[in-house]
Amino acid sequence: MISKIYSAALRGVEAVEVEVEVSARESDANQGRINIVGLPDAAVRESGDRVTTAILASGMDYTYGVHTVNLAPADLRKEGPSFDLPIALAMMACKEAEDLPQSRDLMIVGELALDGTLRPVKGALSIALGAKSAGRKRLLLPAANAQEAAMVGGIEVYGLVSLFEAWQFITGQDLRPPEPRPPRIAVTHREGSADLDEVKGQAHVKRALEVAAAGNHNLLMVGPPGTGKSMLAKRMATIMPEMTEEEAIETTRIHSVAGLLEAREGLITGRPFRSPHHTISDVGLLGGGTNPGPGEISLAHNGVLFLDELPEYRRSTLEVLRQPLEDGHVTISRAAGTLRFDARFLLVCALNPCPCGFYGDPVRQCRCHPRQVETYRAKISGPLLDRIDLHVEVPLIDYKQLTSDEESESSATVRDRVMSCRAFQEKRFSNLPDTRVNSQMGPKVMRQYCAISPDCSMLLEQAMEQLNFSARAHDRILKVARTIADLGNSETLEPEHVLEAIQYRSLDRKLSFS
């Protein structure tokens, strides 16, 4: 007899339906084996031993003989242990000669322990979305993944804890109610978390953070050690708007596929903050590998990617950021195919002006040789610097500012202004599906919403000539000016908006790299 059950394989962040077909025939006692075909990886090939042991440990039986397991489509590589459960159920169905009517509109995934219990799998949210797209009405998976998968509407999700329960369910002996769909995400800011009011002084840097968060503009902070660059960067996510349910699902899918979602955790509702070490490889940052998966830039999707001590990263590693910063996604091409991962993140960078950190400091003397300074700065290319909208200096603060009892604005106060500004942008771009914030405006949209007066045009022309801005820098100045105007509730771009945007590019001259 041949039995068939529907399962799913992950391809990037997408789930592809897989038919698990099992054929069983009796044989001599010394010829019992399981042959798995359909491009299985090592984890899938090893499932035979896990499955047979789990079936016997659950007090059930299967035909002892030769089992041929076909995972279709045969040209799609199958990875991971998530096929354990459907293979076990199909083998038991062959023994019992059951046609499993309950499985016709059901997708099944799950890893088996040797005692028959179910362990969580990666990518449950993507699998639920894939099951819905494939027309399946129900999804059976480990209970630890049920809350995550239940976020998808239009499909019934059943979370079980053992192979025995799964067999009872699929044969109609135990028809339990589906998992309830969790409510819409709510505000998740917790008391005691990092807050912007903990940072003393640096008012102009906080203003730059607000502008960056309001328009999703990339930010570069330059200053000597100990001025609070990392402290400020770690508070960027606290002033960004709450994630929408769509953004939460996008972010959760990526983290789930990467195996970073904790068991029984639902949607990720807080904006990600990723801060990879400067020794990270190109693959670690961009994504890829033998079994291509998301890198740090995709894990920061809808959140913040913080690169501290920017020149310490390998230049080749930094250069891979160019395409994602422009396109909002990363494309990874391998022999097996091409995968695409979303990567719309806010890039925050910090660097010292030289290796010792005190180049240009009015008090402390720089100990670096001019050649060392030049080599240090040359690690960052001009094209990458062009893609960073805001450049701001972070100077040392004096003792009076450090010990002042004066209260500064909290993250909640700044976030309210940012959300109000984002509301303007949402209304403005409501008919443009590919544009959500000012930083994503294309040339045509900019001509419509970034029109400038003759006075503003003259200011911009002077800045272009004196500071040698590139065409890309020109466009980014206008986008930042549009955000500054939105924060000031202004429909038009005024000279003060353009001037503030220009001063955020003033480091182009000071950090001009050869």
C-alpha cells in the first residue's frame, strides 16, 4: 500500500508544499530498511532511525520490511528534521491499511524524539502561510509552535505533544478544537528598559536620532571614545514606532526560519536591534552559507542594525551593504537556486575619527601618524558613506552636563513625535505600495513631495559646490529635509529645513576618503 501525507519544506523564508509518499512491503527479518529519496539532506536521511524508534516507544507498530519514502517534488532539496512526523504517520498508515481521510486537507510537520514526543521546528509561521497558500485548511505541528502558527488567519492550527496524539487525531479518534488565534499585537515597551532620558547632554545628537527614526534615515555618529555613541545607538529602537501586525509577521518569519524564536513565543513585537561583532564574515552579515539562511541584515528587518567601530569591519564586508541599503532586500544566488530575504533596516554606525580616537580633539592630542589616519578612514568607501543620510559629531561632554539634574526627554515623548511624523508619511504615501517612509522615496515621488523654493535651491546649490556633494547626497538631503519639515508640521520645505539637512552632511568634507 502507498500512503500520502502533505508536509512542507523551507526555501529561504518561504514554505513549499511537499508530498510525503511511503510505500511498504514485507521482507525477511534481515532486510528491514528505510530508503528516503527526493534530495534529502543528512538530517532527513537520519529520520529513519528516529521514526522507527519513536513508533515502537509510542506503543504502536509498522510493517517490518522495506519502506520507500518519496519527498516530492524530487528536485527541491529537503532539509531538517521536520519530516519525522509525516513519515511516521505514513508508515503507520501503511501497516494499518488506513487511507487517512483526515489528512486530505491537512499539512503536517514535526520533529520526533526517540520516546515519541514532538519537538519544535523552525519556520512555523512560514509553514502556516505556505499551508494557507496551498489551499490546506488545517495544520498539525508540535504544541511549542502552535502559538506562532496560529497568528495566520484562515487556517486551523492544532498543536500536539506526541506521535500517539497525532495518530489519534489523524485517524479521527481525538478531534480536539484548534488553537485560538492570538489577539492583535499590543504595545510591548517594558518599564525599566533602556530610555533616552538616561543619556546626559548631546541634545543635537538626540535630535539627529529623532530625525533618523521619523524618516527611517541611516545615521553615522563620529566622536572620541566614551562620548555615548553606543549608548545612544542602543536607544534608537525605543523611539521608533510600534510595529504593525504586518511588520511583526515579516520579522517573526525571518527569526523563525533562522531558529532564533523561542519555543511557545508568538510574534516578535519589539523592533529588532542587531549589533554584530566587527569580525563577522560576509556570509554572516549578508546571509547565505551551504544551506542559505538569513544574515544579520535580514534579522534586523524592520529594526536597527548597529555597526560599532565601523572601520574595524573588513572593507569587503561593509561593501555588501550597498545593495540592501538601496533595495530593501538581499538576493542570494547559489547553484540550487536564488533566494531573497527582506532587509529593510535602519543602519546606525559609530566610529572614532582615528585609531586612537582623538584626532581633532581640542584638549587631548592625537597619537596617530597621518598615514595611520588615512589608512583607518580608507576602510570606508565613499559610495557607502553616500548611502548614510545623517552624519553627526558626538563630542565629549563636560562635568557639569554629566552631573546635571536637569531632566531630558524620555523615549516615550520622542516616540510620540516620531509616530505623528510617520502618520503624515503614511497618509502621503497611501497610494504607493513600495514607499512607506521618506527615505524610500524614488525620483518621481521626490519631484512631487520635495519641491523647493528658489531660496532653498540657492542654499542647496552653494552646498553642492562648496562641499562637493554627489548626486546621491543631493537626493538624501532633500529626503531628510522632507522629514524635518514633517516633524515641524510643515507642508512645504523651508530654508531652515534644508539648512538643517545640509549640516547633517557636513562630515562629508571632514571624512573625505581617498
